[in-house]
Amino acid sequence: MAKIRRAIVSVSDKTGIVDFVKALSSMGVEIISTGGTYKVLKEAGIPVAEVSEVTGFPEMLEGRVKTLHPKIHAGILARRDVKEHMAAIEEKGIKPIDMVVINLYPFKQTVLKEGVTFDEIVENIDIGGPSMIRAAAKNYKDVAVVTKTKQYDGIVSELKEKGELSIETLQGLMTEAFLETANYDSMISSQMFKRFGKGYPDSFPIPSEKVEDMRYGENPNQSAAFYRDPFTPGTTVAKAEQLHGKQLSYNNILDLDKALDICMDFEKPTAVVMKHTNPCGLASADTIDEAFLTAYNVDPLSAFGCVICLNRNCTVATATEISQHFVEAVICPDYEEGAVEIMEAKKNIRLLRTGMPICPAEKFREYKVKKIQGGMLVQSDEDVAIDPANLKVVTNRAPTQEEIHSLLFAWKLAKHVTSNAVVYVRGERAVGIGAGQMSRVDSAKIATMKANEPTEGCVMASDAFFPFRDGVDEAAAAGVTAIIQPGGSIRDQEVIDAANEHNMAMVFTGCRVFRHG
């Protein structure tokens, strides 16, 4: 339990601070403050002492040094249950500080400010604030550390009711404080690493801020929360605005993220129909209406309960079509007048607006992180552009220009399908998609089976090499005329021979785009 007799207050975000400190002062708490916070409290008529009055030392170095003083830190760190501590501060004329109210320099806001300089960013790295927070958090049994405006009301209520703060409250405040400084340091280190780091650092900083608690995770028995990286530029699901529908689910967000990722590979009007992190439809066309209809009809059975991404504004015509089906969520740059109203008739459909273009220029490639039990995997998000001129023709027959065009489209699709990935494409639309199988030939069989139209004349893309010729034989039986794949198998010649036997064209990219899941 902690009685609060003396508090130091220094906040960048001054929301609610006057009312909070007034309440503390009315309960007899002595207030110490600094700089701009001191001025605000003084103008509000609150009795307050400036830090320099306590330390006997003026602020210096343009405010860089003000609270870094033994009369502050000893007052925070002294353990009340250790006689030697209390005797030591009494000997030096230092009074205990029982509450530290701090929120930090706006580092994130500074980084995100348009036209900001690196010197401005550095100047907004707080030093004294984290030091006081950590000191108070370390001495949590005796010192309340308040780092968020949302904590104010609860603290005031508890002090008014009980006259002190419980150990459970102090533990909660301490935990929040260390999370706050950890994330603050993570934001700083991530920014410095982006600018000056090389390779992979000895520890990997991941700045985050919570968007919301979720209803549940992948399954109802799992709890979950949604976090975003405040520094990721470009178009993202985390920054999209929800216009309609119930709260996004954990699985909705995974599907929306993947659908958006795919759509951002294409310049032409393109629609993606996503189901369980795999596309079940993809098409580009001259209009978004045509693209959506074509994409949805690739596999309408699997599309039940899907997520849709459009890289153009959703038109009234497309909204009308979407409203005829069970769709979990739609994400697009924006909606034509009347389009949202049409889909709102389905009360549970989630409608999201990015407010930014969905195109390659807005795609930001950042490190991909996957948490495993007891560790974490981090990898770069490389996208090796395939130059048609550099495709290696390995068969007797070279692909036609029309086939090359379709092969490149198929390659863009295959890299987004869970391996072993095999996709059939005609023109600029998917025809059959085989995903997530333990053998590549089974993926080829599934791509044939899932096709909603004849596969004769299609091209095929495989995300990794064919370990045996059976996948090529299966494609030939489906009427596939050309194949794009990385190459690199010890049985490449066997696979090439199979393609030649079927008079198929085959090209190697030299680049694997395997996605483990």
C-alpha cells in the first residue's frame, strides 16, 4: 500500500492533467513540476513547486538536464522499509517522492511529421522521463508511476475511497510503466536501425501500439489483440478505416492483409477473393467491375465467406454484385456514392477504406516476423522482379508472347499461394489454384479439379521446382501449354524431357517464391 504525499509531474500530453493534479492537490499532495507542465499547473491556480526549487540547481542545456539530480532520483528510489535508505536521504535533506506522473516526449509524432529532420527526431528522444519512470517502477511498492492519461480517474477514485493505493494497483502501474519504456526504446532503436543498421541486429526491435482487443483469436477459445507498427508507411490494413460492420476478427485481418498484399502487385484494375490466407480468385481487367466478376467466378464455392480486395474504388455495380453473396469483408481505396448503402443491407459485412491507392508504389516491404515457441524468426520481404528478357527457356518450344504475358501474371499469383503452390492462368485471370499440399503433384491435381472452366490452353506457375515429372504430366493432361517455375531440381532434365514430350514450353526464373504458411 502507498500513501501519496508528494508527486512529481512532467507530461508532454497534457490531456486531463489539470483536473488530475487538482484532485491530488485537494487531497494534500505536494506537487513538483517542470517546464511547460509547471506553467500549465501554475496558470490553473494549483500550488506547485518548480524542480529547480527542489534541486537548488537550474535547468540547463536547453532543458536537457532538469530532473537528473539526486534530490529527485533519491527521493524516488529510496525504499521506505530500509532504515539506511531513509536515514541517508534525511541526512541530505531529501524528501521522498511517492508518485511520478510522466508521459514522454512525442518521439513517434515527431518521426511521422512531414518534412521532419533527423536532428528534430534526436531532440525528441526523452532522457529524464524514462529515467524517472524506471526508477519509480523499480520502487513500485512505495512509488506510484503514472504513464497514461487513462489511469488518472482510477487513481483519484481509489485515493478518495481508501486514502492510499493498493499493492495490486501499484503492480499494475509498474507493469504498464515498463511496457511504456520498452516500446519507447523499441521505437527509437527501430528508427536508428532503419537508418544506420546493417544485417540483423543482436536483438530485434518491434515498436507497436494496440489497436483493440479482439473478440477472440483463430478460435473462440483463444484470446487475441490487434497491434500496429506506427511507423509502417504505405497502404495497410492497420491504417484502414472501417465504415460498416461488426468488429474485424483475427482471421478477417489475416485475410485482408494477404488480399491487400496481392492486389498491390498489380497496376491494372484487379480484384482478389481471399479465403483462409489463400486466394481463391484473382483477375485483372479493363474495369474493376469486370475484374471482380471474373475473380469471384474462379471458384465461387470456395468464395463463400470470403474477403475481397479491390485496387480501385468500389462501384455501385460491384457493390450490387457483392451484396448477392456472403462476404466477410471488403477493402478498397474508397467507395462510389451509394455503394456503401447497398452493402450495408448485410449488417455483418465489414467495409474498409484505405483512403490511399492500392498499387505497387504504396507497397512497403518490411521485415517479416513469425513468433515460434521460445523464439522468433525474422526475414526480409524480398520481391525479385522478373524481367521477361531474363526468363530461361529450357524446352524445345519457346513460349509465345501471349503465353509469356500469362506466365508472368501466374508467377505473381503463385508467390502468394501457400506451398506447394500450383496455379493455372488464362490471360490475366486465375483458372485453378492448388494450395497448401504436401506434394506438388497433388497441388496440380487440385488446380485442375478446382477450375470452374476448361483448363485447355492455360499456363501454369509453380512456386518451387518440380521434384518429379508427375506434376508436369498432370498439367499436360489438363491441357496446360506453358510452365513457369524456378528450376534447380536434381531432376530438372527429367522434368524438361516431360515438357518436351507434351510439346509444352517451360521457362525457369531462377528464383523460388515458396511460402511455407
